Amino acid sequence: MSKFYDMRPFEYPPSPTSSDDEYFGSGWSVRKQGDKFYFSYISGQLQGHSDEVEISEDDFYCIKCSSMSFDEICRKLGVH
């Protein structure tokens, strides 16, 4: 500790909880919204931003039920 400032421990927010309609990975998620399905992720662009692409129902269940890595998912879907 310093005499000039007090340190406060940082607490990370709780991880989001997956459900039947949305599954969370590390920096990405797949979700069902009505009859459409989406893959959301943080892009690798400068200052990264959230990006989203529509995917098929088969891709949604394949990603949700498998242990695919983020890179494998991006290659499968053809996103950067």
C-alpha cells in the first residue's frame, strides 16, 4: 500500500449463463431469436467491436453441442 492512494480489489462481473436459446463461449455466443439464429463475436479489428452474422439452425446446434474453438467456428462460418 502507498500513503498516496488506497488499492481496491477489482471484481470481474459474473459470467453470463447459457440457456436453451443462447450459448456463451469466451468472447462469443450463439443465439436463437424467433426463427433465426445468430453468431455474435468480438472482431479482431483495431479497437475490436461486436459483430454478428446470421447462421443456420444446424450450425447453431452444432456449435452449441460441440467443443469447437472460436477459430474453428470462424473457419466453419467463414467470418474474420
